[in-house]
Amino acid sequence: MEIRISNEATLSGNTLYNKKYGNSIQISDALIDMLGDIQQGMSVVELSSKYHVSNFEDIINELIQQGFLYTSDQKLYDSINPINCVGFEQSTFFGVPFGNLTYDISSKETKKIIGFIDIPYNMGSTSHNISISGPMKLRKFSNQVFGIEYGEDGLSKGWYSPNQKKIVCSGMNFKDYGSLEVISNQELQIKRISRLSESISKANVIPIFIGGDHTISAPIIQGFLNTYEKLQVIQLDAHSDLGSNRWGMVEHGSFMSNIISNSNLKHVYQVGIRGPLEEEEIKLNQSLANLSVFYGSEFDSLNIDSDIPTYITIDVDVFDPSIVPSVNYPVPNGWSYSDFLKFVRDKLSGVQIVGIDIVEYNESDTLSNMSASTVSHAILDLLGGVL
């Protein structure tokens, strides 16, 4: 195996930086010498003979995983473990502090962190791509809706929710980890999202993923399924997304069919469904024992097992187009905001939430500010209802 130094790696003193992903590590003088030998083309065998260290392979593998090195027979992007997010501008969601995801994943801190991460992926459809700038638009607009304040202990002071008639989210540790950079290779991108999700699912972080189209939910949930022996999913959506992969890759209309057969996925609750169903989707609805479907706003009979770790995925087209028009596939007779509040209050209280995603907001729509306002308020009311 031959190894190369990434073009994104740069050395300053004893600190090695990855310019693309923002991560850095402190390295010894001996390791600096080793990198010089790698730059000169020395093979792994030659390096191992020259540098007599017991954990030589571990060092090389760690440098590959962090994106500082890559192997000659491996695509560069496939070698990068995308724990580090990039793409910050000046805004964070609701003005929360910036976070260092690499540090927080490895931290022994016992206080739960609620971390925003946006994934501007829009390759889940060949004909109706949403704007990749949607997550950043939501990030900026959220600051117009509300700015979370903090005490001297670095934790949120909370806020009074008129909808819930109480102070919510006091003493919470909110952070914004930025954006996961999206690459053009769909297969590798899906792997990177799943790898990121799995790393987070093993840490003391409750992620709030902001899409992007609904494709991203498949690898995100897969990452959690790799960690949890039992998981249930609540899907708020106008569509079932149980279609087939028409182009050989998971897409926004087939994300659920790609994960629902996983033995660790104990139950899926689809709520708000009102779009037309294809024959294949109807057959799946009838045959899958771990799937319960609730049409429109008829969810009174829904009972969620509070003992099972729960992931929530929200396609914003669950809302009626009159309050969230900025979606690619609007369906009439959707949820009012009161329906959403009722669902959060009556069905999510006490549920063991391990992760959330909000997807399919389309910033390119001319009414995007109205939609951004509704979605931002929904995030606040959801956090206030489940945390």
C-alpha cells in the first residue's frame, strides 16, 4: 500500500491542519519527519522499518481517517471520516455558540449537547432539485425569529413558550456544528453521512440535522441503527417515501424503503400522509408489521413506546401549503400549525428522542420567508416539547 499526503493538509509548527474540514492535531517532531519521508515517496514498508514504534499502523490509519493522508488505491473522499463540519458564515441557528464536533464526540462530558448540523444535499431527485442554500437561509432567518440567551455557566436561560405556556429549554447546551460539505459522488456522500451519523449516535450529542432533501434521512437513520439494537422512527410527511430506487441510489422518495427492513428498526410511525400512493407503497403498508400509517391529521389513536430510542424525521411538506409553500411537492389539506403543536404536546411528551432531522425546505421559492418563519418556530416548539 502506498500513501500520499492530502493536498488539504498543512503544517504549522507541530500542528497539522486539514484546510477542507477544519480539524487539526498536535504531532511530534518524529511524526513531522515521517511526513517528510512520505512526501519524498517512501513506502509504508520502508517507513515501518525506519520508525520503530509499536502503534505505527494505528498512527497511519488515524491520519487517513482524519483526511491528512490517503492511499494510492483509494478515492480521497472515501478515506475521510467526516466528523468535522465546515461552511460556517457569521450566523448560527438561533444565535447558539459554534461547536467543535470532533472534540464533543470524544468528550467525557455527561451533559447532553443539542447540536445543529446542516446537510445541503439535493441530489435525491433528477427533476425537482431543492436549493442547496436552503439550510443556510434557515440558519440566518432563525436569528430573526429568536436568539437563545445564555447564563454565566454557558447553558441556555430558556424561553417562555406561549404555545406551551411555560419556560422551556432552560439549562440546555446548544451548539451549531456548521455544514457537512457535499460532494458530487452520491455513493460516497451517502457513506459519509452514515459515518457521521453513527459517530454522533455513540456520543453525548442529540443532533438536529437540517436538510437538504429527504434522501439524507436514510443514511442518518442507518447510522443510528448501526449503534442501537432497538430504534423507532416517527416520520411526519405528506408522502410515504416507500418508493423504489429508480436510478440505483436511494432518493428522496425511497428513503424509507431503504431502511424499513432493518431488524433493529422496531417500528415506523408515518403521520400526516396524504399524497397519492402507488401500488407498491400500498402493498408495503399492508405487509410490514413494523409500519403504522396515520393519514392527514388523524393521529389520535397513535401510541408511541416511550421506552424505545426514537428518531424523528420531518418533511416540511407535512404542513399545509398555506403556511409552508416552499416545498417541491406541496399537497393540499396539510397540517395547520395547531395540528403540529397538538402532535408535539400529546404524542411526543416523554418520548426518548435521540435525533431529529428537518428536510425539504426549498429556499428558492418566492414565499420562502413565510416558510422559513414557520419552520423556525416549529423547531423551537419541537425542542421545547421534547427536551
